[in-house]
Amino acid sequence: MLQQTTVAAVVPYFERFIAAFPDVHALAGATEQDVLKLWAGLGYYRRARHLYAAAQQLVRHHQGQLPDDPAVWQALPGVGRYILGAVLSQAFDQRQPIVEANSLRVLTRVFGYRGDPRSGPGQKWLWATAEAILPHQRCGDFNQALMELGSLVCTPTTPHCGRCPLAGICQARQLGLQDQIPPKKNPPPITAVTEVGVIIWKKGRLLLCQRPSTAPRWPNLWEVPHAEKRPEEDAPTAAVRIAQQLTGYRIEPLTELITLKHGVTRFAITLVGFEAQYTSGRFRRGPYAQAQWVQPHAWTDYPVSSPQRKLLTALVNSCRQRRLF
């Protein structure tokens, strides 16, 4: 969970996850939908699927035990060099290095590495250096300390060199290059996209659709139909087209509910949410694997992405307001 996510964001998810799946057997015996529901909101859902598949593999081939054999871990889904080093050094005190964003910053500054640490040669130097400096005992503590040093002291901007235990040997500090090492990564160009999401009502129930397992984003998660708006369309026209293209249903747009902004990789997405009324048609499988008509509050039983969670929460709040007034 801590990959590409802050500790503060992870803690409540971790506590709920461990309460539901206290051991490997419990996780392996769950359904993927159960796992995704508890993960929903953390993003990078491939991590959850890998964790689930790894638990099943450990139960199937290792009786649910966590072996200390690097070859076993390397064969598990989602386990790369970072996870391998993290688990084996911290759980089994094996002499395995870790390189991530924080330790990368510490290592390049301490040793004055001026190349690009994200390049092929830079990665080779980083991992070799991280391994070379490992102690022969308490390797997990050492790796954790290196990451914490980067997180709390050797920060990306204005590092706190005055209280750094490595200040005396830090090449970047001696050369005054803390702001140049490591070189900043050029951000990718951002593309603005406008999407329309359609909450379709039928006899007091709303439509949720499941994305296919092959979808490039949010596979197997549930959502209200949504797609990109064409430049020549207004939002209500787009809502009608999107509903029919994605589900086979014809609708009458009712009201614009909310406008949300969120980012996915290199896209800045504006999502306009509409409520609409089903008029005719039968569900047609295609972009969506399946669909369900659910009670307004029952969407919480389904794993949904963060933007969809915000959209559906706004819907429920809107329904409460309408009943109130």
C-alpha cells in the first residue's frame, strides 16, 4: 500500500484491510471484488490484484507460509526488486538493498552522483551502491532508516542539512549542489480532457456498470457510464450519446449534478455528472462487462474509483436534499 501513497493516506486503509483479511489464508479465500472494495480510493489497483494473486499462490504452493527464499518471492505477482528487498530485509534480516524515491535522493547526494539516477546506468549505479553500503546485521532497520532520512531530512527542496547525520560526508553538501542533485525529472505534458458521467435512473434504482478486466484503467471496478465529450457537443447531448453507445439504453437527461476535476497519469480530467431517466432499450455488453440496477445507497457495496466515489456521494447528498425540501 505504501508504494506511491503516503503513510497518512494508507493507515485507515491498512487497518480496514487487516481487519478483513488478518492472514494470507483469509486474503486468498476472498473474492477479487472484496479486495478491490477495501482498496478503492488508494488508486493503482494493479497492486491490489497482485497482492491477492500472490496470497493465492502462497496458499496453493506454500501452505500460506511466507518463506525466506528470494526465488519464491521473485516468482510472486507484483514482486519486483523493491518489494523483494523490502520484505526480505525487514522481515528476515537478509542483506537485500532497497531503492525508492527517498533513498535515491540520499544516495545520489551523499556520493555526489551527477548523472540521471532514473536512467539505465543511473539505476545500475544506485542498486550497486545501495547493496555495497548495507551492514551485515539489521539490514531492514538500515534500509528503513535510509528511507526515513530521505523523507524527513534529505527532502527534495531545502533539505535540513544542519541536522543530517551524514552531513559530514555528503558530497552534494560540500559542493553546494543539494538543489541540483538529483536532477529534477521533467514532468510529462498534461492534456486537458472533458468527460461526461451519466447516472441513469429506472424505477428508483441507478445503473452501475463493471469495467472489463482488460480495461487500461480501473479494470473490474464499477462506475456510472462515462466517456469523453466531443468538442462539438454540449454536455446533455454527450450524455445521451454516451449512455446509448456504452450501454444500449436511451435516456432523457434531467439535471447536471456536479463537476469534478481529477488527474490520471498525464490527463487533467473535468468530469461533468448528469442525472438521466431511462426511457427504453436493453443492456448491450461491449465496453462494460455487466451492469446492475441498484438502490441509491447500495453503490457502497461495489468497488469504485475515487472520481466515481465523489460523483456518487454527491448524488446521495442531492437525493437527501430533495427529500428534505
